[in-house]
Amino acid sequence: MAANKKAKMILDKDFKIGSIDKRIYGSFIEHLGRAVYGGIYEPGHPEADEKGFRKDVIELVKELKMPIVRYPGGNFVSGYNWEDGIGPKDKRPKRLELAWRTIETNQVGVNEFAEWAGLVDSEVMMAVNLGTRGPDAARNLVEYCNHPEGTYWSDLRKSHGYKDPHNIKVWCLGNEMDGPWQIGHKTANEYGRVACEAAKVMKWVDPSIELVACGSSNMRMNTFGEWEATVLDHTYEHVDYISLHTYYGNYENDVKNFLAKSLEMDEFIKSVISICDYIKAKKKSKKVINLSFDEWNVWYHSREADKQIEPWSIAPPQLEDIYNFEDALLVGCMLITMLKYADRVKIACMAQLVNVIAPIMTENGGAAWRQTIFYPLMHASVYGRGNALQPVVDTPVYDCQDFEGVPVLETIAVEDEENDALTIFAVNRDTDSALELECDIRGMDKYRVIEHIVLEHEDIKAVNTKDNPYNVQPHSNGNAAVVDGKVLAALPKLSWNVIRLSKA
Ligand code: AHR
């Protein structure tokens, strides 16, 4: 057995990064695969409520304490006519859905989705179609959703049985418009102009809304950087956030390299902040544009299987990644990375929520269960509220295929002043040995460990399935303790740790 490695860190209440916006624990439901149909909505399922929503799924989503959920796409939104999904269900058209080559039945639309979001105590983040449509359809949707009454669209909503406005606050101006795969793909100048005009009229309908402009689909796009700068040049005074998207995969089957991929996410965030601030300086603006990391996850397991799916079926099993234990560790590293930028990353959505690259899986007509990646998201959302603290970290490092100097210890701390709680989130990336952590908690010497949650597994490829849903799950037998004002803990090799402290 390899000798344990050692890491030291210092935490101080005064080393604040910023207040964590709870919306960074958001998620995403797209009209794609079985996310909506067979995921959140399945009339006739034994667990369905009178509206057709699966109560077993609602219960699992509630465990995530998910504050915001992006809808209805994704690539789907760029060909979507939102009017298809309102009014009597038997009158709604079936359409060829070109982004994912399926048939969309429109049995769920904006009203049903807003209702479902209410059931899981979540706010909706609505995307508008800037692919095949533009400012006119976008402003009508804002009016339909948010205007109280007395106009064509608001009265139509009322006539559909929704007396109160949905009051949707956050709106995405299209989706991944830099990508050639997108319906209505645009150059940065084309998109910047239409996003600016859509933003103006949407805010004129409801000045209280916040808007997210599309950034790059990932930082490997050839247009990355220039895209953000051009789009913000057009839209700076009209939008509030710029989006980031990224997905990682362990194609090379190299766990050390895979777990280091959150370093690329770190670089991505840092670069986008710099671009936002460059445009701010250039425009001599007082306004700060924040980041909405509204698609992030591991996505690669299902890519081959998806090529075999016949086009033009209803809700086929698309993008159904079955996540293993190492995926949960990278998801933990990605959550920690976003928390390190709590002052600028204000919204984030794990993509997606149910069945489609998701923490929750279901069987049509059958069970629902938690995938491995469910756990780090749930822990961060439940225990990661308050101020992010900047730890001073002294950790061993390693080199791998794509990265040099990868920290073995990936960590962040969150202080919840209201509840006198301090939580340390930590991943030990070491594949061979436990990491002996010594953490100086300056000025918080009255704190005691109340729980040390650990997610570990001897098999990095272990998964949860319908027949073995608890194969990978956390335990609370970690050994963290406070000794002489220091938190001492052995973080098992390849583990996700949540060390919860409270004032004694
Ligand atoms: O989340 C799956 C897809 O990934 C989304 O539809 C798209 O925005 C991204 O490319």
C-alpha cells in the first residue's frame, strides 16, 4: 500500500471570495429524449399525479434543493414555436423536431413546465428561440408569461387556466448560437445584433427580467474569445449574464487526466471574466456582466448508442449516459471550481436533470433512481449556501497527459454565517493513497465536526442501476475531527468529501 500523502490548508473567515448565489445549483430540462416525456411527465404511470407529473421524480428532484431550472432547450429551442405548447392539449400540433430528429407532441409546454417547477420549488429560466425566430416571438412569450392581464397574450394565458402570471425572471437569449449544428447558427455580429434587439423589447415588456447572452458552446470553439467580445460589444448595456457551456468525457480512459479536466473549466471561467471586464473597460461602463454556466456535466458514455437511434420517434432514449463513480468525482471538482468564482458565476445548470445526461434516471412505467453524479450536486446544493471562502492550499501535485501541476487536493470552503456552519468540500484525486489533510480554521476554533460525508468506491467504473440503485452512495464514516484548532482528516484515495462543522 502506498504511503499517505499530506496536504495543508488555511481557512479564515476574512478570506471571502463572495456570497454564493444559490442559483449555481440549478439544472436543465430540454425537450430531448426522455427528459420531459417519461422523465418528469408520464400520464398513466402509477406515480403520476392528476396532471401527469411523476411524483417519484418530484421527490428526487426535491432532494437536490434545485433553485432554478433552464427550459425548454438547448438545441431544441432554436426551432421551437412556443405557441405550439399552449391551450387545449388535443389541439396541439405534432412537429418534426430537427435538432434531435424526433417527433415533438407538445403535450408539455410553458404552462405545464412552470407548474411542475412550482411543485419542485424551483424558478424557471426560460430560453427564447433566436434560431428560426426573433424579437417578436420573444417579446410575446414574455408578455404571455409575465404580464398580469388586459392584453392579447396575457388574457390568452388566463383563458388557458393560468390566472396569475408565471413571473419568470431569468431569460436566455437563444442557445449556442456560435455552433454550426444550431438551427439558425449565426456569426457573432449577426447574433449580437438580434440578441440586442430581442433584449430591448423583452425588457420593455417586463423591466424586472434578467437576460443571459449566449457565450461560446465550449472554449475549444475556434471563435471562442472573439465571440464573447463581439456579442458583448453589441449587448453590454442590455444583458446581465453571458453563458458558458462545457462537457467532459474520459475517452482516453485515463482517470488522472479525466479528473484534471476541471482545470480547463477554471481556465474557461477566468478567460470569460477577463473578456467581460475588457468590454466593461472599453465601454467605460459601471455595469458588471456576470457568468451563467448554464450547461455543464460529463457527457460521453451515450454518444455511440445515440448514433443507432432511428429518427422521428417520440421520446427515444437519447443521451442516456450511465454515470460511474469517477464521473461523480469530476462533477465534484467542477462544483468546487465554480464555487471558487462565487463572486462572478451567479447561475449554473447541470445539464441535464432526468434521463438525458442526468443525475436522475427513470424507467418508463417503472422505477426512478439516483445516478452517481446526483450526490456531489445534492451535497453542494444543500450544504454550499453562504459565503465561499478562499482556502490557502499546500498540496502535492501531479502531471498527466493534458495538464501539469494538477493539485491532488481540490477544495473550497463555505461559511454559513446565519447557521454558524462551515463546510469543506474536497476531492482527493490521488489514485493510490489517502490524503492526510490538516486544515487551520483561524478564528473558528469553536467549530466542531458534525459530519464527514464520503463518497468512495473500490471500482471507479461502478454505476447505479435500476436493479442496484445504491451501489455507489455516500456514507458518513469519514474521520474528520478538530484537534487544537485544526481540522484533521484522512481523505480516502479517489474520494469526494463533505466535512461539516458547526459552532460547538
Ligand atoms: O445538453 C445537451 C445539448 O448540449 C444541448 O441541447 C445543447 O445546448 C448542447 O450542445
